[in-house]
Amino acid sequence: MQTTFTLAQLADPNIAEADKILRACVHCGFCTATCPTYVLLGDELDSPRGRIYLIKQMFEQDRDATEVEARHLDRCLSCLACMTTCPSGVHYMHLVDQAREHVEKTYVRPASDRWMRRLLATIVPNPTLFRLALAGASLAKLVGAQHWLPRRLRAMVGLAQFPAAPRPTDRPGLFPAQGQRRGRVAILAGCAQPVLRPEINEAAMRLLNRLGIEVVVAEGAGCCGSLTHHMGLEDAALASAKANIAAWHREIEAGGLDAILVTTSGCGTTIKDYGYLFRSDPVWRERAQAVSERALDITEYLAKLGLPPMAAPQNLRLAYHAACSLQHGQKVTEAPKQLLREAGFTVLTVPEGHLCCGSAGTYNMLQPELSQRLRDRKAANIKSLAPDLVATGNIGCMQQLEDAVGVPILHTVELLDWAHGGPKSERFS
């Protein structure tokens, strides 16, 4: 793609990076076939190629964003299926995130939209506030009060569940290996996941400890920053990232870390990108890169570590839902399925597995209609397999699909823990 940035514009490293990404695009349109919003709406501006044109014009003209750019960029799920499909290697993720930051800085949204986005950006990354909000929303849902709330808040309440109580695994601490120590890792406690399903990290830590791995929950680590990052709130995102980098770097210096493990694939995609986010920052660049180099999805690490013979085969038909952030964002596709097969599960391939389920962080609350259409489409594809249960690697997908697929939906690591001697999930009886 030809660009017309001036030399003065290209002196800005962010514009220079955008120019590099834009020039890689060859207009082929392969991305449109795998873009969920284009598949649903058929509008070129709701495809990656169309959004790239909008971003190009906005940056070249060095102008503020308008309602048009905001609307079409807001509809993007950041599922990154386009990056898997693109034959030219266009790094759409970096381009769209930069454009979203520009939108937030230059476009004045309607008051209700601003209020909703700030509410989500304040509450969800904070486990204490999120737990209180979920408790209140669950109560409103119980008494039927959601019908009196604004439309977007009704969608939020509809997804609400009563929060789980804090667990020891949510708090900073050291969880020792059983037997001879084979390694030492940190694990991301996160923000939303411990409030919604703390049993995921508990399963991961049990399994790792049994395998001889010492697990650290680092003091000061928390939200990865992906939620605010994808909303264009870059200052808040970088603040979260710096807190994690500082916390994990202390652990690297104190006792060493073989890996930084993430059980929420949406978070993993962002943490693996910390090196890029701080590429121009002389203070944080090296530490951020050290974190990114150690970041692994839990299934990547388990595949490298190797699992012992399972305690007992599980003759169950399992639909594996590949979270977008894992298959497209991190390019982790085979490890989860192979681990599940080796654990004795019959792993089924979901039709249209490349298409997003519509969760996408806060997307299901900010774009509820499109999100529901994608959820229903994904649920229908899963139901067509008649599975006994569903496995996936991202809390957002689990919450999105839980009431739609008709069978239990569990994290991959919960199933691996169970198959290799851990307890059976209470959600699957």
C-alpha cells in the first residue's frame, strides 16, 4: 500500500511504525473472509482492509478521529484472525491499537459511551471493585431490577454471576514444588479471572507443583493492561504493565524464573507484547523484553515440560474451542489439543473454529448485539458436535459461552489437572 506521510510526520516513531505496517498491505482482501464483523455485516469498513484505509487516511491527514473511525474501530474485536490469514504479514494488532489510542485522545464520545467505558476500565481491572460490582449486579439480576437499568448495563448484569471468594492462590506467595524441584515459574493472578473462576489458577498450580515446579505469585503483579490497552487508554495500560514488569523482574533477580505463565490467553497476548510496547522507553525496554521472552501460555509450558502417564483415562468427547487470543494472537494451536488427547480425551474440532465467539474483553458489553450474534453462531457450531464438555484457554470465552452451549465449559488446565490426579471440577458432574 502506498503512503504519503511527510518527513516531519515520519520523524514520529509511532507514525514511522504505522507507515511500515501500512506499506505491507497489498489490498488482497484475504482478511475479509475471516473477519467476524465483515462476515456478519458485509461492510468493507467493518473488515480489516477497510479499517486500514480509515486509519491510513486519519494518520496521513494528521487529523482528529471522527464518529466514523470510532464506530468502525469499536466494532473490531481484536480477534486477529486477519493476521493469521494475511499472506503479507501485516501487523494489524499494532496498527489498530495505535489508532484506538488516537481515537481516545482526539474524539469526544457521547456522554453515555464515555461513562460506560470509564466504568469498565475502572472496575474490571480491580478485583476488589469487580467483586463488589458483580455482587451488586447478581442481586439486581435476582430481584429483576436490571430492567430499570440503562441498556448497556442490562447487558452487563445479564452476564453477572456471584463472585467467588478470594483464595490463597490469588494472593502473593510461594507455592513449593512436591518432591525434587524441576523449575521455578511465576503465574499471573490477573484481575477478572480470580473473581470469576479462581479454580483455574488453582488447578494450574496443583498440576505444576505435582510436576516439581515451584510457583510464585509475585507481590505487586495484577492486571496485565490488555483491557485498557484495547480501549485506547494507553496511560492506564502502561501503568498496569509497569507494575507487572517491576514485580516479575524482582523475582527474576531474586530467584530466577524459567517462565512467566498465563492461564488467560487474552492476557498472554498482551504480556508477550510488553517488549514492543516499551520498545522506545530507555528505562523499561530491557526489563519489558525480559518479561516478554519468559511469557508462556500454560499449555506451552506443560508441552515443553512433558506430562507423566495420566492417573486414569477419561473417555469423554471434548469440543476444543480455540480462543482467538491463543490461536491468532499467540499462534498456539496444537499444544492444548495434543495435551488433551494424551490425557485420554477425544478432542473434536469445532466448525468455523477461526471465528470469534464475541467475548473479546469488554466487547460483549460495549457491542452486545454483535457479540450475541457471534456467541449464538459459535454455540451452534459447538452443539453440532454433541460433545460431553467444552475446553478452552480464556476466561472471556468461558463466560461468553457458559450458558449457550448446553454442556460444561472448562479451562484446558482444569481438565489436565483432573486427568493427571487432581480433583474433578464441580462444574462437571
